[in-house]
Amino acid sequence: PKRSDDGTSMVVLGWAFNLLRIPKGADRGLYAGKKIMHGHKITFSNKKSKRMWHPNVLRKIYYSSILDVKLSLRVTAAAMRWIDKAGGLDGYLYHTPDKKLQSALGSLLKERLHEVVNAEGSTIPPPPRLVRAQALPKKLLLQKEAEEAKRREEERKAKEEQQRVEKQKKQEAKEAEGEGRKSSSEAEIGQKNAKEQTDDKEEKEVFSAQVVQQQNPLEAKEEAPQ
């Protein structure tokens, strides 16, 4: 970043012109290099209004096992993350250079820690580093991608085959149901036709019997004068 005449760093972010200034309480706490940012809030219509971005400062109590004392410190959220990564306050102060601490209190505590550790003849182990996963070679990566694509294609085909079988089963069940309905309707029609035929036959027999009964009295009357 550029430097102004008074020594403060200047950074241009987007359309806003910002000044980074060290807070007043940075020497009495652990701010992890966080500064006050001055700039502008720009609206959609390109209207600018001055504003400041302050560090997120909290008061926390930390225990130093080497100094055997509890310390109430003003720390930023970034410093809290660094302390957690270092495994505690002692590890953070012991292994962090003064350039990154940027705190008179932090430098003083660091000197006392070094004095106690040197007097005891011990040391504080550095924090464990995160081991990144090794990238696969390009050939293995391509082979893995091909296997994954083949597996997805097989799953797609199996799913399509299953859907086709289910659709075929549904079609067969529908056709069987239709045939059953057709056969039942044909049986009903046959029974209805047979019943109609029997009814017609009975009606004919009754009608013929009535005709015979009507003819018999006439024949009797004709035969009587003889």
C-alpha cells in the first residue's frame, strides 16, 4: 500500500478512498495488526457519505500457564482466532514476531515468557501446521473422472431399465384389467340375451295357449247344432 506524509497507509478499495489508522488502545491489547479504516459508503446512485470501520474488539480472560496468571485483555476477533490456532495465549505470544503483534503489552508479555522459559531451560513447541491433501496426478485424476462418469452412466441405464420394466408391468396389468372387464361384460351381455330369449319364448307360449283357449269355445258352439 501507498504511504502518506504522516506515515499512515492508504488503500483504494473500489470507488472509496480509505485510510488505515492504528487504534489508540492497540498498545494495551492484542489487536493482531487490525486498524481503523476510513472511507465512504457509496449508494446505488453514487452518493458518498463518510464512515469508519473499527476492529471488532472484545474483552476476554486468558490464562498463562507459564506465568501462572489470569489476564483480562482487549483482543480482536482475528487475535482470538490466532490464539486458538497457536494452542493458547502462551504459544501465540511466544511464536508471533513483534512486527505482527504491534502491541506494547504483547511485546512485554513475550519478553517475560522468554525469560521464564529460558530460566527453566524448556521451550514451547510451535503450533501444529495443517497438512494439505496432496493433489492427485493428472493421469489418475482423469482415470478417476472416467470411472465416475462410467458409474453414473451405468446408474442411469439401470434406472431407465427399471422404469421401463415398471411401465411395462403397469401396461400389462392395465391390459389384463381391460380384458377382464371385457370378458365380464361379454358374459353379462350373453346372460342378458339368454334371459331375453327365454322371456320371449315364455311370452310366445302364453300367447299361443290363450289363442288355443279362445278357439276351443267357438268350435264347441259350431258342433252343438249338429
